[in-house]
Amino acid sequence: MRRLTRRQQTAPRSRATDTVCTQRRTEEQEQFRAYVERFLTYLSSVRNLSENTVRAYRTDLEAYCDWAEREGVRPLEVTHRQLRRFLGELSRARYASKTINRHLSAVRALYRWLVHEGITDKDSAAAVASPKLARTLPKTMTYADAAALMETCDTSDVVGVRDRAFLELLYASGARISEVSGLDVRDVDVSNAQVRLFGKGSKERIVPLYDTCLEWLRTYLSTSRPQLAAHGKDTPTQALFVSTRGNRMSANALRTCFERHVTLAGLDGSLTPHAMRHTYATELLAGGADMRSVQELLGHASLSTTQIYTHLSVDRLRDAARQAHPRGE
């Protein structure tokens, strides 16, 4: 009988072992995805993060799970070097540094939770350094830009009145587009000239409104909105801003509306609704508002987030330097 070589003797066992390992990795990946779902539920129900924020976490963590499966990485045993490979793949795919940081932040948060829950005692993500970000200032609009944007609304039409009220509210409150989408009629207190906004984590804040904004909201609520809401289903919507079909306008629908008016006004096409928020903050600081008040009005959790707007208010900085410097006068 011909003797088998050592390689021939061990080959069948290696294939069997590989099959078991592959099966085990698949089971591990499925279990890890279940942990990810538990983590997302925790973010939503315990930390009370917004639907948009949880959706962003889901997208980034699903990308991480896909990478781990593709590379044969055991997520609960992932090493610092393997995580660097994951970030390297994102970089090679030409993701922006800000996007890579967001992915890493999601992975870090997941592993912190896994350690806290006792699912693993290994947190290699904590030691991974974040890519350096270029420090860019937020894009803002001038008063003339904002005025030109408002003037594009055809206020002889119900949709035009709605759009004017929407743009005025953005400019008057510095609200996030998702916050505006979530507003109900009862959240606008016209008699007390204020609006109740629900920010990240459903944190509630009250923001005062100026007279022009209140006038357009009154007009919209008394004339245009009833006509738009009449096109809805049997159950009337409580939403503040309503589409031509009588439904609540989503954040995407409001964003599209904003972009349409930017185009009509001939403004920079890269302007987004968030530019209105940046403009609101900058004008408050330029007008003499203190940092803590602006932080509260914007719904920022950290004062450091608000401080970036001090760099945009050049006139305010110039006046401060002139007053403080011995030769400023």
C-alpha cells in the first residue's frame, strides 16, 4: 500500500477545520449583529437619541459588520491593527475625514457598550486615534442673502405662503431642519411670541420669535395651512408644515423646498438649511448676546460647540480688540 505524504494526511483535516471555523465565524457574526441591534435599541430607548441619529449609527455599524465578515474578522476579538485596517479601507474609498471619524465614533460607542454589558472585556477601539480634521468655519448667509431667499416665495399662492413661513421660522429660531419637520401647530405660541423645539435626545427648549416671523406664521395658519391640510386623509394631521397632499413635510421635503428657493434666489448652491442656523448664531453673537444664552437657544449640549461661532463674528472680535488694546483707539 502506498503511504500518504504528511501533506496528504493532514489535508482533509484542514478542510474540515476550515469549514468549522467558517461556520463559527458566521455564527459569531450573526450574534454580533444581534448585539448591534440591542445597542441601537439602547440608543433609542435609554439614551433617547433622535431617529436620524440612530439611523446614522445603524448605517455606520452595518458597514463595520460587512467589513468584518468580508475580512474574516472576529468582532469581539478585534485588534487595534484590524481596526486601523478598517479605517484604511474607508480612506482608500475616498471617504472624507469627517465621515471616517463618524464611523470610528460609532464603533467606539458600540464597544464601550459591549464592555459595560459584560459581553466582552476587550475594547481595542478606545485606543484608535481619530483622523485629523481640517478646521473649517461653518458657512453662513448675509442679511441680503436671507432677504433674497424670502422674496422668492410667491405669497399669492398657498404653497408660497407656507414656504415663506417656513423660511422665516428657520431664520428666526436657528432650528435644525429635523426640529422644524417635527413641529406641531400647538408648539407655536403666537400670543407669547415663541416656539417650542425638541432637539437631539428630545431635549425641549423655548426660542423667542421676531414680529415678522409671527406675522407670516399667523397668515399661514389662518389661510394656507387649512387648505393644504384639507387634502389629507380622514384623520387630520397636527403637523405645522403640511405638503400639498395634506401630510407632514419630512426633513427631506423641507430641505428640497429650501434648495429650490436657493436656486430661485441665485445664491450659492451649496447653501443648506443649516446655514440658516449658523447665520442665526453668528448674528446673535454679533448683536451682543452672551455665549451661554446662544448655547441654550441653539440647544447645544457643550459650550465648545457654540464657541466656533465667535470666529465668524469678525466685527465683534474687532470691537473687542479695539476696546481692550491700549492703542486700540
